[in-house]
Amino acid sequence: MDVEIKQRYLFAQQLVKRVGKIALDFYLNRNSLQIECKQGEPQDTVSIADKTVEKEIKAALQQHFPNDAFLGEESGADSLEREFCWVVDPIDGTSPFLYGLHSWCISIAILRNKKETVAGVVFDVVHNELFHAVLGGGAFLNEQPIQSAKATSLKDGLTGLGTSPRVHPDQFTPFLHEVLLDDGLFIRNGSGALMLSYVAAGRLIGYFEPYINAWDCLAAMLLVREAGGTTNDFLVNDGLLKGNYVLVACSPDVFKRLENIRQRLS
């Protein structure tokens, strides 16, 4: 493993556990948090918890890797021309977090030259599940290797689906309709990063969301690939800054079926 990548990969695991304690304390005291709505959208919320966790992550990176770039959901982009870039979602699943549900996590991806994700961590703080992967090194849940499921059709398991207020229902409900016509079952838990990680761990057979930001998905998409699954190329068309759709699956057969549905409806 490349020494520079290894250093960042190991540090990311340590860092996400440390800031996870901060996030958990906010979660346990969430009724006292001040909540803001982004751009006036009541379903797109942010709290002091999101801002504090990202601030702690960014400060640690500035101390240990001062020459690296940073892209965070709350504070934006900094020095993206540099070789390594940390892409951070301090709390993915803010709404579940604020409403006392368990489906939230912290996601950190490490990109090289803005072309490929070389390492990623997704930490489910409530359940103490650390999903992590490094390019070419496999995917893990805590210390155990994980693999995607062996499904070949949508009948063989659960498919995760995601949407947001930025997506018109007409971009989402027809896809759901087709999954159900295939005798598939679906879930949506409010955290794209977690559901993508579940594909890597064999808990879901696929995941689709018509539009998602890079900080929500890049770490977990690497997990899926390292666990043997298939993903779309999220970074095309400036996905890093503009966002993109995300489609992943446990196998080529399931990916092909989901992609056929997406293309027919787009």
C-alpha cells in the first residue's frame, strides 16, 4: 500500500472515532440543539452538531496534513488543486439524528488528484460500526472483511432508495414503481452513506438516488467496489462539486437491471 495513502487511511479511522464521541454527545442532548434550515428549505436542516463535528475534523487535518485539500458539507471547498482531498459529511442523516432515529453516520473520503477515491470511512456511531476501505485492500466492518451479496435479481433482497427535497417526485416514484413491479422490496432510512455501506456489507443488494452530493457517497461507494459490488462513475460531469446520481449494486446482474430502469425513466 502506498505509504501516503496508508497514513491517511489509518488516521481517518482514528479521527472518525474521536469525533464520533462529540457527535454522540450532541445526539444524546439533541433536544437542546438549535436547528437551522438551509436556504429556507424546512426538510434540509443543519445544527450546531454538524458544524462542530466538521470544524473538529478540519482542524485535525490542518494539523496533521496541512498540505491536503478539503471539501465539507458545511464549510465548502478549500485548495482543491492539491493532490489529496478529504471529502467530509460530518453527520449524514441530519434529520434522523435530530428526530432521535439511529440512521446517521459520519463519512470521510480521501481523493487523489480529484480522479479516484483511495480510502473511505463511514462510522455508524450509535451501533459502533466502522465501515472502512482502502483502494485495492478490501472492505471491512470494524476488523472483519465484508463482501457484497450474491443476488442476481431484485427479488433476492432489499434495495435501498433515496431522495431529497431537491428531487422532484417524478424523478423518484417511477423508479420505485419499477422496483415493486420486479417483486423487489425497498427501504429508505435517511442516510445515503449508511445504505451504500449496507450494500458493501451484504445487507442490501443495491442503492439508487437521483441526486446526491459527493460528501454523502464517495466513501461508501469505494466500500461497495472493494466489497465486490458495482457502482456508477460518480465523478463524471463534475460530480465532486455539482453532485450526481448514485447507483450501486451487489452484482453486475442487479446493477444492469437497476441501470436499465434508470435509463428508461431518465
